[in-house]
Amino acid sequence: MKLINKFFLLLMLAGIALSCEREGIDPISQVDPGPDQSSPEVKITFPLEGSVIKVLEAVTSVNIKFEAADDIELAEVSVSFDGSQIASFQDFIDYRRYVGEFLYEQVTDGMHTITITATDTNGKTNSATVNFTKEPAYTPLYAGEVLYMPFDGDFIDLVNIKQPAVVGSPGFAGESVVGLDAYKGAAESYLTYPTEGLLGNEFSAVFWMKVNATPNRAGILVIGPPDEANPTAPNNRTSGFRFFRENAGGEQRFKLNVGRGDGDSWFDGGDAADVVPDTDDWHHFAFTISSTDAAVYIDGEIVKEDVLDGGVDWTGCDILSIMSGAPRFTGWDHFSDQSFMDELRIFNRKLSQSEIRAIIATEGGGGSYTPKYDGETFYLGFNDGIFRELVSGQMVTVVGTPGFAGEGKVGADAYAGAADSYLTFSTEGLLGDEFSAAFWMKINPDPNRAGILVIGPPDPDNPGAENKRTSGFRFFREDAGGEQRFKLNAGNGTGDNWFDGGDAADVVPDDEWHHFAFSISGSKCAVYIDGEVAAEGDFGGIDWTDCSSISIMSGAPHFTGWDHWSDLSYMDELRLFNKALTQEEIGQIIADEN
């Protein structure tokens, strides 16, 4: 009987194989994977290069997400954070591909490096590295500032680290007044935010707009009560406020309405409050409400000011609507605004006109600075109390706690270095066949070596001690018998070249301001100190491979292998150029700034 069963089993298996062939399905067979020819492939999907984490906590977590694949078989995938291994994985359901994640809960302020390394069964390895930053909690720049939305790719309020509710599909403009981006309105789209902690006897709001005439009327900022009598077209104006715009003969007129509790008051400046829409211009808007008056400002000028008996009433005002009258003020069709908005700040006090103008001057209108010199692409003057690059109008990324010196070579202030602190900025638009930098320093010899300006590539093979010098440049200082020697290293694509002037590049670290500059062309590099050539040599041209950011006043994160960390000196008047400056041009800058 057992023999019969085995016979029928064999017949069944043969029938299945024959059926597969008749149906066009290949019969099951072993496949030779072939020789192991390639190293594993590794990709980090979060965080991305240059990501910024903004939270209130001093220590937070990051959920690291990654993928690894091999042509034959993975043996191990490891995760390193700032050079130390924090996780390792060896068990893979799919032995050729692994999609993993790891929650790391000890992320402190500053820039960090994550490296994922994959190893196959033949010992071949490959790595991927990303650098990201955890910013310190935002500190309000102005007294009474209770909400700040910079719209730099996110809708977050940085004062409270809170996200608004998003209605519809608002987006980002791809341009800005300050920072990386701005709010972009869309039909039936807006933000709402709870008013808890925002309301008091006084109230102010400031922001920038690039005005879109479509639709021809819209709500911009509204804090108002429900309207139970008109639920589909609410227009209860007895409390809160409504700031909005309407067509005025082809221009857009901006108006403020404030509820007093027993009625409402209008602040309509007529022609003075009109703005031409659909231009390429950003305009600054502000309004203030106190217990006695209210005012509307456009580009720092008062367009309407009047008394407000009894001040504002906040009954039923539990939400702020941003870039729409919805849901509380649509009875006159003030729906979503499709304009751009940037740098929204709300205050629990009345701002003066001088304060509003100071905010406008600080935020600068989006790169309103006109370069003073031919080829100038970047300028940090350090005079406005914030780290803002003036050619683009964008804020630089701050790592650690750098400060201000309380003095400057030019103007009222300068950068003051601090331990584990520096600035970074994207190199987009800064790099070319030629490059120069010029700046002033008052040198602090402690520490006795430091990075000053670095544009370099990541070094995934040496996380935490990076020193890859085949591209970009490194300008730094080192102790030389009690003096400080300044050196330039530049990568040519296959190697690096040194420009070290020896004694000629030494500076006594006294209490004096000294001027430094260096230039890079397709044929030579030169270093200048106080206008004199300190080092010069032939150079075959710079390579910018993987050079995505510039570090200012530190070698970190890409040039720390020889301990060139943060510089505690003062720096002033940093300018970058897309040309090789001549000695005469450097001398002219020194003369202008002296």
C-alpha cells in the first residue's frame, strides 16, 4: 500500500510540472546567484542631508530610516551617530535587501553625523552619511513676541513649537523675504491656530506679503467668534478682529475691523491703504490694537490710526485663521488668500512705529542689500543682532551658542565665537571656477588651533574626525611658537594643495583687528594678511564635489580630523566673491572698512 501511495505521489508531482510547462510557467529550478561583484548599496531616507530639528526640549530623539541592498547577501547593517555605533542588525528576512529604522533618543543641540554601514558575506562594505542639525529652542527676538512662523518649508510656530491645523492644500513659494521659503496660498486653503496664550489687552501682528489680486478679496488674519445666526456665512464682528483686503479700482485695499463687545470699529485708510497687486514686490504689513486705539501700517507707514474706545473684546475668540477669513468671517466672501506670506509674528503688546520699522530693517525685504564690490555674492556684517546673510536676505544656520562682540571693526557689532559653536550656510550660488573671501578678525589664541572658513565634502570613512581634502577648501589657524599661523588648503579633485606662508603668515594674537583674505583661481591661490601676500602658489583649479555648505568660524563638521574646531575669536565684515580678488581690490576693501 505504501508503494502505491508513493507511485501516485510521483505521478501527481510530474503532472504539476507538466501543467506548469503547458501554462507557460517555468518549472522551479535553482538559480546560481553568480559571483559577488559589488559592494552593498546604502541609502539614508531620514534625516536628509541638512535637515534641521526644532523642538523645545534640550535633548530629543530622531527616527533614523535607511535601506541597504547587496547583489548576493547582506551580513550586517550598522548605525553610527557622531562616530559611535548605536545599533547593529544581522537578521534579514530578505537576505539581499533590508529596510530598517532605529529611534535614537539622545540628540542634543548642534550638528550631528549619522553613518549607515552595510557589510556583505564576503566582507565588502559601503556607507552612507548625512549631517543634520538640532537647533536650540527659538528665543523670541522681540519683547512680547508670542508667535513666530517663518514658513521655511514648515508651518510650525517656533515660539511654542506647535503646528497649526492645515485646511486644504496651502504650499510654499520657493522664495522668501527671510530664510528658505514662504507661505503660498491656495484656493480653499488656510491655517488655524488656537489663541490660548496670544490674547491680552494689547495685540500686534507683523508680516510680509507678495499680493495676488486673485481672488479680488480675501481674509488675511482673523480672530473672531462663531456666528450662530449665520453658520454658512458668518459675520459676527462684536469681538476679535478681522484684517483683510478688497479690490479698489484694480489695487488692493487693506482694512482692519475690531470688535469692542458692544459693536465694532473700522480702520480703513482709503487710498493710503491701497497696494498694487501682482508685482514682484514684497510689502510689509502690521497692525496694532491697544485699550485706547488701533493702527494699520504698510511698509512702515501709518495708513490708518484712530481711537478704539474700551479696546478689543475677545469673547468666543478661540482660533486664529491665517490667510483666510474662514471659518469665522466669510459673510462678505473673504475666503482664502492666494498671496505669499512670510515672517508672521504676533505680539501681546502694542508695537510702536519705530519698532515696526526696526523689524522691517532687520528682516531687510529679502536681500535688499546691494553688493558693494564686483563679484560679491555673500555678506555678513553682524550688525543687526541676528545672523542674516544680506545678499540673499536668508538666515544662516546657527550651531551652538555663538554671540556678538559688543564691538565691531565696522558698525556696532561683530561675531563672537564660543565653544562648540559656528555658522553654516548653503553654497548654492556661491561656487564657480574662481572664489575669494575677505574678513576681519580679532584673534583669541584659545584654542590654539581652529577652523575659520571651510567648504569641504563629507568624510564617511572618518565620522567625527573628518579630513577629506580632495575638494573644496579649508582656511584655518594653528599655534606657531605663541603666534598664530594662517593656512589655506584647496582640493583639486584628485588631491590637495597647500598654501602655507610660514613666518609670513604668522599673526600675534593681540587686541587688534587684522584683515584676512584669500583668492582661488584656475592657475593659483593666494593668502593675504592686512593686505600683504602671506602665501602664494600655482594651482590647477578647484573641485567642488559634494561641497554643499560653508562652515564659518569652525572646521566642523567636515574638517575636524586635526582638531580644527570652533574659533573663539571675533569676526567682522565677512564677504565672499565669485572671482579671484587682486591685491589692489583687497587693499580697496581694507581702505573702505578702516
